[in-house]
Amino acid sequence: MLVASSPLRAFVRAALLLAVASVAGDALAQERDAASADGAVDARRAAVVVKVGPRSMTVGELEDRIAALAPFQRELFGKTPEEIRTRFLEDVVVPELVYAAGAEARGLDKNLATAHQLRRARSSATLRVIRRGVPYADSIPIEEVRAYYEANRVSFDAPERINVWRILCKSKEEASTVIAEAEKTLTTNKFNDLAREHSVDKATRYRGGNLGFLSPDGTSNQAGLKVDVAVVRAAQGVKDGELVRVAVQEGDGWAVVWRRTTVPPSRRTVEEAAAQIRNTIHRERAEAAEKKLVDELRARDVVMGDTSKMGLIVLPAFDAGALIPRQVPSTKP
């Protein structure tokens, strides 16, 4: 970024505006002269409006920039076309070109961090263009929504799910002892203490043995967690808030099962799920379009040479700097 004092910036701005006025006048003259000739539009749009060092902007580029603005944004630059053109050029275009020229003069375009940001900006712009090419979610016809709904019914028909807390013990005798102890004072605090003391399930022992909400097949709403269906069947035999009074065999262990709450089964119709389905289809199509472009570019442009050369790349040690002596500032005055 170009950094300058206020007087210097004002001087630069004034000089640029004078240059802009001169070049803009020449551009308008060129525009009038080309109006009656073949290819008048191309000639007019090719006329240069402003130059800053090696950089310039043509009439066509300025028109496209202004045309991309929403009507309320254009109104911020003036009430008449002349005011809008002039102020947009002076307040937006000229500062951009000046800052870009200043950045190049300072070599910022060769800076690693800046180069990375430029690559990210270009890649993000590419993805936005791809996404604009995918039909909006609202335009997806109901026939496609119904087809998706039928192909993914399991996502819209949820069975009853039971929240179960479970302490997994090594033996049936230990589980029976835990059940007797829990029945004396069945509270979350007491069950938490018993789980920490007796459960061999390290993943749940420190959260009171909470298994989350279990479906009939033992699958939990917690990612990657599934238990023996025997635990679910035992929980189904009691009411919410009740403790199963007998130990339940679970693999090589024995479970103390406490049924906490229940989420009733639910079924959403295609009409109720239509908005979600349209958004999902739109996202999947956008991701497919992005992947297609990446695959095409990778196949066309990525060339992997001798992969053994990867061994020549030197990386800093992971503990770099860990052994550097550190001095603690003295607290003495």
C-alpha cells in the first residue's frame, strides 16, 4: 500500500486529477470522432480515460465498473451521469491505480504474503464465477425436489431416539453393585461420580456415561458412536427418568442403563423439506462444478516431476526456537 503524508497525497491527487481531466478530454474527443465510423463502439470503449504510470483504464472498463454497481450505489456518486462518472473515477479508480503503482514501486507484488493473498483473491473470484453459473436454489423444479426426497427418505423420516446414560462395568457383579448404589440417590451428580469410578468406557466416563440420543440400531447422534442394540432394548423397557434394574450385557462388559429423555419419531413431507432440499441440490451442483474445473486444470497444468526431489526440501525443525535461552526482564528499578 502506498503511504504518504497528507500534503504529498494532496499534491499527488491534484496532479492526477489534472492529468485525468486532460486525458478524459482527449478521450471524449476521440469518442466524438469515432461516432460516425465503423466500429464506433469498440473505438469509443478502447479510448483511455486515465493513466497512472504503466497502468491505465479505458472507457469500456470504466463503463463496466459503473454498470456493475447497484442503482443505490451509483446515486452515492452524484445525481447526473456526468457527476457519477467523474466522482467514481476520482474517488475509486484513481486511488486504486495510485495504490497499485505505489505497491509495485515498493516491491510488494513480490512479497510472499501479498502474492499469496493475490492468489487467494483470484481463486475466490473464480469460485464465485462458477457458482453464479449454477442455477439458483429457488429455480430448481419440484420434480427434482421430489426425486431427491425419495432417494434420501432416511434423512427426513427420523425414528424415536432415546437419550441414554450408561456405565460400562467389567463384571455383572460390579454392575449390580453400581445399580444398587445409584438407586439410593438417582441424580446426575451421583451418576457422574459412579461413572468416573466404575466405567471402563474412557470416551464417556467423564461425562456421566452420556451416549447421546440413540436410534433403534444403537447409532448415536454423536459422531462415530454406536452401542450394542441390547442397551437400546433395555432402555425401551422403562420410562423416561427410570433406571434399568438389571445389568445389561454389552460385549465383554456389563452396562448400567439410565433412560433420560426421548425424542419422538418425526416425518417431514416433501413440501416441508423442499427449501432444505433445494439448498442441498444447489450446494452439491456448485461443488461438482468446482471439482470439475479443478480436475480439468490439474490434468492440464499440474506436472509432477521426479518426486524423489521432494527429499531436497528442507523444513524447519518443529521445536525450532525451543532451546533458545529466554531472559526474564528484571523487576528492579
